[in-house]
Amino acid sequence: MGRTGGVFTPQETATRAEVAAIIHRFIENVID
């Protein structure tokens, strides 16, 4: 997921904060 410096590392494990941000954005897009 996103790391320091804007690096994208899809093979890494996502943190709870990253997953929460993804779910939050998804829900906001579905509601709108």
C-alpha cells in the first residue's frame, strides 16, 4: 500500500489505518 515518499508496495501487508482509509473512501463513494 502507500508508504513514506508515496511509494506503492502492493505485495506488503496493509496496516489497519490503510484498510480503514480504503473502506472509508469506498463508503463515501457509494453514498454519493
